[in-house]
Amino acid sequence: MTERQATVKPGKMLVISGPSGSGKTTICKQLLQDPRVQFSVSATTRAPRPGEVDGRDYHFTSKERFREMIAQGAFIEHAEVFGNLYGTPRAPMEEALKQGRVYLLEIDVQGALQLKELGVPGVYVFIAPPDFDELRRRLVDRRTDAPDVIERRLRKSEDEFRERHRYDHIVINDELGRAVGEVRRLVGLD
Ligand code: 5GP
């Protein structure tokens, strides 16, 4: 084996977006079963939801601290979603890529397109629901949000859906196992 082959291959960024209720979080959880995949824990100023753990799901942060981090260049991208700030910390991403991992970012369309426009190399995947009636049903069934919040999320979803062609790949989440398999192949895990 040559010295070159023996060195660790640099990792790959896998950027996943999709409307709420598209099942993208479930897909990400399945992808994370693979030890070669590492989740990018974002910082956010929104309050934790029941069951969410600080440092695992998000770094829950005050607005002041978040703004300091922006000023320090701590984020590779950041965006405002429904009045809350979300950002992808830069340092853990650089470390994971050095270690040859697949670094999974579950971020909104604004953030993903910022990275793409900056020329950040990665595989950009949009998870699409099979149809919007189905998406509405999933959001209502989830029962985590009030009806006006659901309406707002659906409007954002429709706006995001229009941007899907700017991604490298659109994966339709018609069947979970199939969709996960497709994403795994796109980043060379299978
Ligand atoms: P939620 O509050 O429901 O967890 O997330 C709201 C939206 O923010 C989702 O579309 C989620 O993918 C996105 N999001 C989470 N973390 C980040 C981030 O670091 N940057 C950006 N741009 N969006 C994020």
C-alpha cells in the first residue's frame, strides 16, 4: 500500500434539508446508526422541546451568546427560522472531515444554499414528501405544534419545496428504508 492510500480520506459533508414533516429527521436518525456518520449539532436560540437534550439535539444558546459567536466567525452558516437563530458550528465540522467522517447537517434551505453558494463541497440532498396533503397530515399527527404554527410551517415548506431543484439530489420519502438507502448510496456509504 502506498503512503497516500494509507492516509485517511477526507470526509464528506452531507447536507440534508426538507420541509417539516417530510421525514428528514427520521431519515437522519437512521443514517446516524452508521458509526461513520456524525451529526452536526447546531446552535439555536429557540427553547428546547420536550425530550430534546442540550449538546445532543442542539446547543441551546441565548441570543446574546449567539450574536457573539457570529462575530467570532464560529459558524459556517447561520439563518433565522420562525424568529429563532440557528447556526452550524465550524470547528467540529473541520475536525470530523479531517477524520474522514460523513458529517451530516440537517439545516434549512437558506443555510444549505448559503453553503452551496460559498462553494462548500458536499452532497446536497433535498428530502421531499410524496405529496403535500400527506405532509399536512404528518404535521397534524405529530401534535407538537398549535394549528397556526402548523399553517406557518406549511407555508415555509411550500416555499422551500420550490427551491428543491437547487440541490444536487431530490429524494422522495415515499418509503423510509428505500429513501435511507438512496441517501446512503449518494454519499458512498454502501
Ligand atoms: P426545528 O426548530 O424544528 O428543530 O428546526 C427548524 C428548521 O431549522 C429546520 O428546517 C432545521 O433543519 C433548521 N436548522 C436546524 N439547525 C440549523 C442550522 O444550523 N442552520 C440552519 N440554516 N438551519 C438549521
